[in-house]
Amino acid sequence: MTMATRQEVLGLYRRVFRLARKWQAASGQMEDTIREKQYILNEARTLFQKNKNLTDRDLIKQCIDECTARIEIGLHYQIPYPRPVSATPVNRFICLQWALRHYKAGDFEPRRN
């Protein structure tokens, strides 16, 4: 990894942690804010730790681009979780199956198992 790439990666790492420090949940609920901040920190630590030994420049560039995209998408949509890239018919079918398993017919309250 070149020094410039290293600086870029460390800058992204700092940016994610600053973002987590200032994060406010879209719901405005303190519990949601705490949970989402913790998710951001855990996700960043996990992914940066997993990819710390990468040496392939193309793969490093791909990870940097993915991190930048997730930051921008999270800020834009005000959600810290990754969004699906596309909604293919298979993805929609899987989402429908999940919804049918987790929600009662006629209301929008999740089932309590």
C-alpha cells in the first residue's frame, strides 16, 4: 500500500468515527441513535480489520470506493445500514417472503415469536 493510499484509508476511518460521534437517528429516539451509532462503529471496526492486510491495489481501491459510497448513502438517506444495490425480481420475492413471515395480515406490527 502506498503512503497516499494509506493516508486515504486512515482518513476514511477517521471520517466514519466522526460521523458516528455526530450521528442522529432519523426517528429522533435516543435508543435508536445509540443503537445506530454502535452499529456504525462495529461495522467500521469489523470491515477495516478484515481488510487491513489487503495488498492488491484494485481491491483496495474497490474497498475505498465502497466505504465512500456507504458514507454518502448513509448521510443522504439518514440510515447507517447498507442499502440493496438493485431490486431484481428475486430480491423483491425474498423481501416479500420475509415480510409475510414477520408481519401479521392486516396490520404493520411485527409478529412476536
